[in-house]
Amino acid sequence: MGQARTLFDKVWDSHVIVTREDGESLLWVDRHFVHEGSHHAFRQVEARGLPVAEPGLTFGVADHYVPTRNRPAIDNPEIAGMVERLSGNATRHGFRLFGLEDPDQGIVHVVGPEQGLTLPGLLVVCGDSHTSTHGALGAYAFGIGASEVAHVLMTQTLWQRKPKRMRIRIDGNLAPGLSAKDLALHVIRTIGADGARGHAVEYAGEAISALSMEGRLTLCNMSIEAGARCAMVAPDAVTFAYLRSRPLAPQGEVFEQACVAWQALASDPDAVFDRDIALDASAIAPLVTWGVSPEDALPIDARVPDPAAEADPARAGYLEQALAYMGLRAGMRLEDVTVDRVFIGSCTNARIEDLRAAAAILQGRKAVVPGLVSPGSSRVKVQAEREGLDRVFREAGLEWADSGCSMCVGMNGDLVAPGERCASTTNRNFRGRQGKDARTHLMSPAMVAAAAVTGRLTDLRKLAGG
Amino acid sequence: MERFIRLDARACPLGLANVDTDQLIPARFMSRPRSEGYGRFLLHDLRFGPDGQSLGFALDDARHAGTGVIAARRNFGTGSSREAAVYALWDYGIRCVIAPSFGDIFASNAVKNGLLPAQVSPEDAEAILASLEAAEVPHLVVDLETLRIEVGGRSFAFAIDAVRRLQLLNGWDDLDLTRRHAGEIAAFRTRRLAEAPWLLPG
């Protein structure tokens, strides 16, 4: 054998059913998550008249369209139809559904790891680009489109060409108050929103080892915003501690066996990557986005870019359009940007650690703008309430709601109004993402909490401990 | 799936980078059945104001009526995996997008629906955009057999993965190819699930 392999190579190799002469491989899928938005795919399956090949490896999660208030009632018939259609497909095809009234419901990329469905070495797919999240556990996980969802439903396999391998090594320690979200925005602004296109990313280095599982999930989640095909972290003691006693993870003696097997899931010391990038976590300040792509991120003490200072006319045009959409003046201080509301939620930043970080800033303070807090899962909600975090949010004046994709994508009607500016823990500041003509600034949960308290983009370090 | 061999069509230059799939089709339209047609949702919020009035976006310029090609800047189709972005392009009549780079999931979705993502160098993308902007009747020819784009009297090379090229040229459907491997899939399944007890959940 002899040839050194990366972590990605090892997981890839164990899933190849057949490789064609043209280089495409047919891969086995270990876990397939579907959600309300998968309705186009189910329609394709019906058109073929085929069954779901592996209902035991298929899991439905109601998250994209579910309401976050007054459950289980759904006022909007179109939205109710979406949620009912998923239930109908689960019943018809016989797969497990984490539905609206299930105590284990939540956002698919929170629920999979939380339930122990996502495990090291597995191939995980879902018709959602943020499926990259699950790679934090050492899984090969990626988002697919409706035609591919239909293909997986009918065959439990997928054709893929092997992506290139990229290692992003981050050494040094994050400054106090900073989090995985700052790391993620730093990576994206450094390599660009298409910087990892066509690559399977492996995160390594001191700063990654030091991250909690929640932090790793955030970092892998945002990797799609750098265009990565998938992102992975080699499983270690943090991974095993996180998975121990998860409801659908192996238990007891089998779990111990699994941990031994999972320890082999690491890149060989002399494995070669197509690209190798080194970053320093200690050099990072809290980051916020100012524009309409996640790569438009800057340290909070910076100023909004000036198109007039840009030599490249295409770039200058991009900046002008972005500033016009965002309603910002060239050269203004980011800390002078006022916000109209805040949102704490999404598959990026609504796990228990994220809620704790936001609550630590809000404790004993009042928000001067309205805001919504939607936990990543119904389990996270229960745990947060046990810890009294819901009280902190409510006493600060924020609304404490149920779990779903909510205001990250606005499909359930939780929208930012046209022209409103939102400090958000989510993953995309695209035009219209949180609602038509909504203006989104991405940042960490602690930074969103700081913005809630001051009504402006704010360096959380000016509030922390104060 | 419809085959793509050679396209001779009107082309619309969009001098935009990072055209994400949320712009290609805003999320609020995605619960609609495809049978309604998704073409009117294409780039909806860049094209129409709050009362549905035209904002004068390039696509709605009379010069670009009946356009079959879009040319854009880098990272076209970035973001959400929504295949509805491709449905919106297709139903509008777009059969090819030319750009220096594409979101991976978008490019895959495009090919599965017969739409060609033609990758050109950043320099050639600028030249193609400039040529289309300057033309009275913006128009080009895309040839998937020769991997060339002819526009304004010039010829440019474009790239696409060799397998995807064949799929488009032949109109092949993945599922038909996969079902030829049914025996290998069944054998792999048996082997895989016996490897470790945790490969079957819970």
C-alpha cells in the first residue's frame, strides 16, 4: 500500500462502489437528510415510480418552513402545505421524521450531530448547502441539488468526481471573546467566496484542536461560503466526548470500539494536499461583514471600503453597488453603522455555546433594538431554558422563539423588513436573503448581542466583563 | 434530458460577480410547483420593484429579448443548493451561462438539467462582456463539441469537466447509468453494513 492519504482520501476510498474510466466514482451514502424544501426531489421519485431505496438511512427534518411562534398552528396555507408534504412523504416512504411536534426537532445541521446520526467516517448528504457542517465530526458531508436528492432517494448512491484536497492550518490562540465565527469569516475574507471551490477542506492546527465541537460545526458550516465542496476536522477526544451518549450514536462497548476505529481517521503525516494554507488565529479581531458576500468582512475597527480608492473598475463597480444596497457611506467607521434589529439563530450559530456567549453579553443589560432568538434545535431550547438563558434574552427585550431556519432564510415568514438593517449570527449576507431589500451584517453571537445593546456595530470587547 | 450541442442565441451581459442563487430565485417563490413555470422568478428582485414595475435591469432591455445565454463575472451561482435557481434560468429560456467560475453545486445542478456552465478565463470573460455590451444585437455561438465561443468576430475557448460535457452532448441521465451498476451497489451495501454496527443508526 504505502501511499500516504489525507483524512478525506480515507473516507472517500471507503465509499467508492465503482470508478468509471472517465474518473467519476459511484459513492455509497450512509446518511441522507431531507427537509420540506426537498419536495421537487420527491416529485421526481414519484415520476419514476420508484421506492425510496433505504428508508432506514433517510431522515426527514422539518426546519426550513416551520413557524417559530404559536406552534403547532401554521396560519399560512402555502407554508402549512410544505410542512405537511414532508410528513406525507415520510409516511409514504417509511422514513423517520423529526417533525414539527417532535421534541427532537430542530435545524437539520444541528439535529444530525446532536442525535448522533452524524458520525466520523460517514458520507452524509442533504439538499442544503450547509451540509458541510457535519464534517466537523470527521464525516464527508456536502450539499446537493434536487436531482441528486432524487438520485440518492432512489439508489442511496451518488456520482462524484474526487475533489482536490486543501488543508487550512490555523495555529495560535483566538483572543478572549472571539469565536469560531470570527475564524470562519477570516478564512473566507482571506481566500475569497470561491477560494476553496472544487476542494475538500481539512482544518488543522492548534486553533482547531482548541475549538469545542460547537465551534467546529460553525467553522465547517461556513466553509461553503468559501466555495468548499466539503470541510472536515479529524475526530479527536473532543469529538468522542461530544458523541458519547447521543441517542442514535453507538452505545456502551460498541461506542468504545467505534472510538478506536475513528482514531485512524486522520491524515497520514506525509500526506500531500493540493493546497496548503496557514493562518494565525492570534492575529484576528472580531469580524463583521459590510457588503453582500460573506467575503466582504472586515475587523470591527475598520472603515467601510471606498470605491474611489479602488484601481480595478470592475471591483469599484462591485463596491459601489454593494454600498448602495447596504445604505452605507464609503469610508465611514463600521462602529458608526446603526442597526434596526438583531437575529440570533441558524445552523451556523444557534447551538448552546452560541446562546451562552450572547447571553453573557446581554446579562443585566437591555437591547435598544428588537430582536429574535431562535435556538438551533428544540433540545437546545430546553437546555437553554434549564440554564436560564431564555430569561436573560427576554429581560434584555429580545423575543425567545422555537427552533427552525427562521430569519436566516425567511421561508417561514420570519423576515427583516425592506430597508431594515439586521445584525445576524447567520451565514449569508446576500441581497434579499433575510427578506426583500433587507440588509444583513454577519458576525458572531457575542457581537450580535453587543450590537443589540448599543444599537450599532460594536466591538464586544468594549462590553465584555463591564 | 435535452441535449446540448451547439447554441446560436441572443446573449445578455451581466457585469456582476457573486450572483448567488438567492438572487437567481428569491426563497419566497420556492414553494410554488414547477408546473407554474419558474421563468418569471428569475433574478426577480433585481428586475422588479415593490409594485412589480421594471427596474430597467439588463435582462428586460429590448435588446436582450429572447436571450438564451447569460455572461457574468466570477462565482456565478454561489450559495444555496436550490436547484430552483437552474429551473428559473431554464424556464426563462437560458441554456448557457458563461463565467470565470461557478458555485460547485450550481454547476452540478445545471448539467443535470441540460444547462451548460461554460467556464472562461477572467480576461476572456471581460472581453466577452465588453463585446456583448458594444453589440447592437448581442448574440453569440457556443459550441460544446469544439469548446469554443464565437462572439463579435472573436473566438474564445471555454472549459467544462469532460464527463459533464459528454452528459450534455448526449442528454444522459444519471439514473440510467447508475442502474447498470445495481449488482455492484447491492454487493457494496452488504459489505458496508457488515463493516461496523454503527453504520446502521440507533
